[in-house]
Amino acid sequence: MSSYQIKSQEEYFQVYQQSIQKPEIFWNTIAKEHFMWRKQWDNVINFDFDNAHFKWFDGAELNITENCIDRHLLTRGDKTALLFEPNDPSQPNEHITYSDLYHRVCKMANVLYDMGIEKGDRVCVYLPMIPELVVTVLACARVGAVHSVVFAGFSAVALSSRIVDSSCKMVVTSDGSFRGSKIIPLKPIVDEALKECTSVKHVLVVERTKTEIVMEPNRDFWLAPLLEKASAQFPAVVVQAEDPLFILYTSGSTGSPKGMLHTCAGYMVYAGYSFNNVFQYQEEDTFWCSADVGWITGHSYIIYGPLLNGATSLLYEGILSFPDFGRFWDIIAKHKVNQFYTAPTAIRALAKESLAFVKDKDLSTLKVIGTVGEPINEEAWHWYNNNIGKKNCPVVDTWFQTETGGILISPIPYATPTIPTYATLPLPGIQLALMDDVGNEIKGNQVEGRLCIKYPWPSMARTIWGDHKRYQETYFSSFKKMYFTGDGARRNEVGYYRITGRVDDVIIVSGHNLGTAPIEDAINEHPHIAESAVVGFPHDIKGNALYGYVILKDLKENHNLDTLRTEINALISERISPIAKLDKIQFTVGLPKTRSGKIMRRILRKIANKEGDQLGDISTLLNPQVIQEIIDNSI
Ligand code: WTA
């Protein structure tokens, strides 16, 4: 068997072949040689696509935090595990070594345990990008509890529904968060959210912004005094391979957000392996992923992947434009970052600014630069490659999903030659298929289809929390014995994959997954609105922006349309998040529907995209007469 870290294209092809011919042997070796187990597994993999049941390393016992921290103490105790860069560049950095991290996680684990958190309990984490966020996540894992991190930009309503869905026993939050020059209150959002939640017994509060907040007696506790008293030792709770590690919510094309459940052993093995290979991490490197821990990228490539490899992972609290648009490049220069991982939307936003922000910044330490979250357009790819990588660093366009747990398609730097906008090839163990609309696999190259995965991989989500049927229907019912990603992809003449975008009603705005259904539900709550439909349209920086078509209840009334637009966006911000606000709102008398009453979003997308002259056959519509009106009034 070859080495853990793939070093050449030849080696990649060889390892890939082994991995798909004998997956059990392949994963068995990786798991055995690179991770620490309390008990070995009985079976590497058991799977049943028909019922959507997947088990990896069944029978094994472990604790992921022993793999992320304890096993590094002897050799890397003084190495920086987490390098914290605060929002305000004039504030000091924090270098948290592996041994500091060990003590901080143990203290936090004791606090959780003393508050009654036990194996299997759900803990909601609603924190800014500060060390306590990482410490809390790991402390949950250490006691065997299930963390559910909710991005701290979500509204009280969104937070509340997530807490209720997984009946969290505790929320860990902070008084507020620093975002550039702004202070965002967080604790009041938690207070609001908890009005609807009966499961939460305690709220732990980190002091960050020193904003005044209300503490409810017997429920809310400042974290610092509890940590101070806690012991710095906490023996890791041994869990089973398939015990839950975390829940992370993601938008679906319909209905409420889906709580994707990830389990311990498989997730660990894949997060560790993929991090090591995609970023070609070397012992002395400093790795920086600019995502938020509220998303899967932050889980796998700020926390678990790097720590499983004994890496130094940079955690940045702030935003890309503060104090100016040179901040990312300042951070890279200051900390001599070797691998940088960000989103296309960030690249586009930075590329729009003057190159003076990049000039004179020493980016020479960079060896690999990556992107994730949405298709990267050719212009952004070249800007990144020319100005940040200086044509000297492989650009890794990495594809994955909340559901896949780790990166499944990506170049291996220095092994896979890159082509702009192509995520290139599957990582070892990942068997891709492109499917046509009627369920046949499209073989050969220079083809396009729906992207599926035809063999299980260790870090696949195991279910949707509380709704296995929905899991099965969403991912395993479109194509027999396959996982359907919801994305379309093209395979070029050399077999490289390019992800073309979602083929369902999920829209990716600035790298955030948004389902149309909850946005439409929020709009429809407005007393004057009868019905609405939301679609995406191309946007220079965000990738996609949202276009809403709205039908008013009473057209005769003299509405102020601009006021209505403001009210609609206020409702969306309150119900979901400001991320989901509409860029364009068109009031219309009708929406194109099929005879069964389904809104034809394909047509609305074309109109929003200014392609109203290319609608194709609309004769099967129930109400083709509305189309011209919609085109004439489009924005
Ligand atoms: C999209 C983010 C093109 C895709 C890690 C996927 C991408 C969705 C890429 C998952 C990429 C992610 N190229 N599209 N390199 N990476 N996507 O769950 O549509 O927030 O299905 O996970 O992002 O978004 P999620």
C-alpha cells in the first residue's frame, strides 16, 4: 500500500484504483495506521442503499478528541494547535498549543458534565469565531455529546427551530460578536429563540463584547467563572464508531432545514485523510480556512481535519473588509500562512477592489490555495491564481457538501494538473457517476448529467435527525443504489469534473445554501401577499442573488411597493437571516404553473436571467397568458 499523502499523479491513479477495487482493505489500512482506537472494528463497512443504512468501522470504540489532541501531546505539546486572529488587528493573537487546548477542552468538558450534559445529549453552539467555539465543539465530543453548531448570523426564529428540532439541552453563546466595526448582540437572539424551546435547561455565556445583557437566574451562567473552577483533566468518554458526533443543518429544496447527522469513526477517518491530501499539509505549516465553523467547511477544515493531523489551524474572527480589503493578505503575511482556503464569493469581492490591497503583501509562504462552496468562474480563478498564488501555487477547487462531511472532488496539489473551473478528480474511495433524467448512467467523457456517488464513503451523513424517511427520499430515491448530490456536473475529455450547479431548488448565494421554500414561506406571512416564488439569478460577487415574484392579495389597494419590498426583506431577515434577502422583487398578477399546480421555476429563472425570449415550449402550462406580463414587468 502506498503512503498516506499522495505525491504524484501516477501515485494518485494507483491509489485510486486500489481504493475502488478493494475499498475495505484501503480504508482498513488508513484507519488502522493513522488513528487511535480504544477497540478495533469488526467490519470496515456495512451498507444497504435500499434502506439507506450505512455503517463504518462498526464495533470500534474511540473518542475523536483523543485523536485530535491527546495523541499529539507527547510530540506536539508545545506546537500551536489554534492560532487566533481577533477581529481587531491591534489586539494580540492567541497561540493555543496542543497542551493548552487539551486543558481548555478538559475544563469545558467538566463544565458541560457538571451541568448534566451526558453522552448523546444535544448541545447547541451559537458562538462567534473565537477559541471558545472550537473548545466547546471539542468538549462536546469529549463527553460524547452531540454538537449542533448554528451559524451566528441566523435569526432567532431560525435558531429556535434548530434547537427544537434536535431538542438541545443546552445553548452555548456569547454576549455579542465583533464583525468589523460592528458589534452584533447574540445573547438577546438566544433569549428570543428560547421563548419557544422547552428542552433547554441551561445557557452558558462567553463574555466577548462586554455588551450589556440580561441573565436569567438558574438558566444562564457566565462561562469564565465555571471554567476557572473546573479541573483541567477529563477522561474522554469512549463511544461507539456509529454514535453521533454532530448535527449540522442545511437547506433543502423543500420544507424545513435538514439536520444532517454525522457519526464518529467514519467522519474522523475521512476528515483527517482528505485534509492531509487536499492541502498536502507538512508538519511546520500554518493552515488557514476562512469559512465559519457554522458551516461544514469550518467543522471539517478548521477544527477536525487540521487537528487530526496535528496541524496549526488559524481561526479568524472578523470579516474580509475590516479594517480594509487587504485584511486577508495581511493575515497571510503576518502568520506566514502556507495553505489558504476560502470561497469564490470572497475572491470575487476582493478582486473587485484595487490591487493595491494585495501589492506589497508578502504572500510568498503560500503553497496551496483552495476554494469551496460554489462553482468558481474563470475570471475569479485567474485572479486568485495570478495575484494570490502568483502562478506558483496549485489552486484546489474542492467540491463537497454538508452531507458528504469532507471533500470528495479536488485536485491533489502537485499531483493533479489543474484546469480553471474544474474540481478535477474524485479523491480515493469516491466513485462518481453522471446520470441522465431517466436513471441511466452516462458513460464516457465529454458528457453532462446529474452527479451521483455509487459507493459509500466513510464521512457520509447517516441520516436526517428525526426523519430517516426524508433522508432516504432526498438522497437515495432518485437513482437506484446511489447517493444523489442535487448537483449537475460535466465530465470533460480527460475525465475531469466541473460542477455546473444545483439541479434542484436550492440556491447558493455567497456560498450559503438557501432553500426557496422557507424564503417563500416567510414572504407569504406578509398580510398583503397571496403567493410568491423565489429563484436565483447570476450576480457578480454573490454568484447568485435572489429574485422574488410576488402576488399581492388585493391589487386594487393602493400599495406603496417600495415599502412592501422593505417589509418583505425585513420578514426574511427575521425569519431566516439577512443572507436570504431578495435583491429584486417583482409584483405580478400570476405565476406560471403546471397543470398539477406546481410553479414552473425554470421559466421564472429564465426571465430573471433576462432570457425571456428563450423559454422553449410553454404550451403545457396551465396559464401561459401570464408569461408576457411577467416578462414586460421584469426588473
Ligand atoms: C456547492 C459546502 C461548485 C454544490 C462545502 C454543493 C460547489 C453545495 C463546490 C453544498 C465547488 C460546493 N464547485 N459547487 N467546488 N463546493 N459546491 O452543504 O452545489 O454548504 O451541493 O457545503 O455547494 O453546500 P454546503
